[in-house]
Amino acid sequence: MSEQAHTTDPLAAMAADRVLTVVRAPRVADPVALSRALVDGGIRVVELTFTTPDVAALLAATAEGSARTGAIVGAGTVCTPDQAHAALEAGARFLVTPGTGPQAGAVVDAAHRVGVPVMLGALTPSEVMTAVHLGADVVKIFPARTVGPSYLSDLHGPFPDVPLVPSGGIDATNAAGYLAAGALAVTAGTSVVSPADVAAARWEDIAAKAAHFCSTLPGPTTLGEMES
């Protein structure tokens, strides 16, 4: 197995696997078992969101279990510095925001002070520019389903060096198209981690769905290749 495959850096792992997953569920029965199922299916980078009850405790449990599972856990839907600090204290290895709101810069500052990367959400070219100005390490294009893969190609015209990760409406039928359009990685959501499967602890189903999703993806890239 390559050194790239062994990495614990979230951005390098995203670039290698070409995918991360975002978990939105009213209940997570066992976050360690969930992350193990995802890793077994080929997805190491796992985003737990602040829309999930008790997310700080879930982050802490997943981070504590990462030595056994190989998962790299981060926090999503981070909208305030308080949420950023709570996620970082719980062991989040990366932070994701839904947009470039008034407190996005403070979220970036909190994460960068402890060496944690941030993915800021954006959609329009102006929002991408704002995200870059605020210090985003990666820009999440959300909601991707409304614009399609060709929009990623269009954005890479004025922003050739900005790593972009589309999120929202990505599944096994269209993920490769977004990667071919220049995405660093794609976000697998409910097509892999449906709230019902997560709440019911259907780990084998989740692992199988993750493996199917990953089987449709092209090989790894690197951040350096994206920026060259």
C-alpha cells in the first residue's frame, strides 16, 4: 500500500480516495462502527455535522476510535466560532462550513491556530473569491446538484489553483463526472449514509454502498497536481 494510502492528513486522504462522506442523521447508533463501515467500503474521511444531536460527543468517540478504524473525522455545518472550538476540542481533524457567512473567517482562524484545515462552502464566483480570501484550504461547491459537473469546469477557468469539492446530490451515477470536471474529491451523502441506515445500525449495508460508490471513481490525485 502506498504512503498516500496510509496518510492521516484529511486533505491528502480526500485527494487520494477522491471522496469524503457527510453524515446527516437524527441519531447515530454507534459512530465508531459507522466510521469502520465507511473505511471498509473505501471512504476514510468522515464529516459529522452540527445538525446531528450531540455531535461533539459523536466526534470525540469517532476520533478516539480512529486508531482502530482508520477514519479521519471532521465537523460539518460549522457556522460559529463556538461550534468550531467545540469540534476542535472533540478531536475534529477538519472543519466544513455551509457558506461564507459573517463568522466564517473566525471559524478559519480557530482551526488554523491549531493546524486544522477548513473547507468553506460557496457557490458563485464571488463566494469562491471570498472563501479564498478568508483562508479556505478547500472550497466546497454547494449545492452541486443545481449546477452540475460543467459548472466545476467553468469555475476552474478563473480559479485554476483552487481545490473544489462539490457537495449535494452526488451519487454513484454522477460522481465521476464531477471528478472529470476538475473536482479534488466529491462528497457522498445520503446515497451512501442514509439517515435510516445510520439510525438502524445497518453497517454492512453502508459498507456495501460505500464500496459501490468508490468503485465508480477514477484513481487518486494530489493537491499538488490540482495546483500545478
